[in-house]
Amino acid sequence: MDLGISGRWAIVCAASKGLGLACARALAKEGVNLVINARGDEALQAAAVALRNLGVEVRTVAGDISEAAVRAQVLAACPQVDILVNNAGGPPPGDFRDWQREDWLKALDANMLTPIELIKACVDGMAERGFGRIVNITSGAVKAPIDVLGLSNGARSGLTGFIAGLARQARLAGNNVTVNNLLPGPFETERLQKTLSAAAEANGTSVESIAEQRRKHVPAQRFGQPDEFGAYCAFICGAQSGFLTGQNLLLDGGSYPGTF
């Protein structure tokens, strides 16, 4: 299926590995030129080489996207932002009794305020041109909160509420600008491996044992593959997806047990 976005430009955050890289790769396969960002320059450059081999232009900006100066560099590197994929690693787990104000502010800055700042910088231009696709990678915990991920639950839920109102503005939806959230469940990424390793250490067992327990709780009986996630992201960014906006789209292998 031709998604009709060849030649467009996309910004993809946290794109050096994991789900961000998978989204960038899927867009590149559709002929989308990229500006990719991540904190680690070495991994970012390696990702850029692989993406350029898919036949598109790729520009890189290394740095923490929560910093205003880095956001400015990312935006300046993109000739025209047609697609924006917001993505950031989640804050660490823990007990809310141990978190200080600074911990909350850091979580909000990375997982709520930074995406909003990037959206603010892009949406008016998208509306004027009559095309825009914004995808925020959040978490399945937005629908089914996990007790030890309180920082993530709070910050990402704040972004979700903001998007619910923004996406329905006639100025955007009426000009073919869509804003949606992708909520991943367990995917085979470095972050998942770290989570499994921490659980194994805490329980005095093997990583594979913990992984097998988690897989059994997924109706699909497996973890997701990053390229599955990337393909879904690319479709939402496609020309055919202009009637889809303001939605929270859960990719979790059927783990969430609710009807809505």
C-alpha cells in the first residue's frame, strides 16, 4: 500500500534505537526524509547510516530534546515539518513517597511539556499547508496504570488530556492535521530488557524466567517486534489517515482487558 507521503519531511525523536528507530525506518521505507534526534551521538549516527541506505535524506541532531536549544536545532534542520513523532524514554519506576518535586518536574518536562512545545512549533505551518501528522508515543500504562510507574502515569496522562482537546480544534482537523497517540505494550526493546533484568534481580531468578511469565500474560503469547510498531506509526502518518485524529491507539497484543 502506497501511503502517499514520499518526499515529505519528518522529525522523529529518540530515534537512535527501539521504537523511535523503528518508526523512522518505516517512514524512510515510504520515502520520507528524516531529521532524527537522540541524546547519544554514536548510536544516532549509526542509525542515520542505516536509514540513508533506504534512499532518503537523513539529518541528525544529537542532544536532549527537552532542552530548548536542542529543539531549536531540530526544527531548524527540517526544511518543512510534515510529520512529527514525539518520543522519549519514560521516567524510572519507584514509590511516590520517595519522589521530590524535581522528579515530577523532570518527568513532566520530558513526557508532557517537550512534546507540547514541538507541537506548538509545527501545527500552524501544517495547517497552512493542508497536511500534518503528529504521533505521540506514550505508553499502555495510560489506559492501565502500573503502580510503580507513577511518574510516567502522571506525565503521559497529562499529555493525553491535552491532545484530546488539541486534536479536535477545527483549525487543525479541518485542515488535514491529525494528532494521535500510540500506546505500546511490551515490545522487544533495550528498555524492556532492562526492565526484565531488574525484575529478575529483585526476584532472584533468571531474565528468561521473568520474560516467559510476562509473555504468558500477553494474549498474543509474545512480545511485539519494533518493526510492527513502526509500520503502524507510518500508516497513521499516511495520506489515507486524515479522518483519524484525537485517538489513543493501543498496541499490546491484547493485554488490556477492557472494552473501551
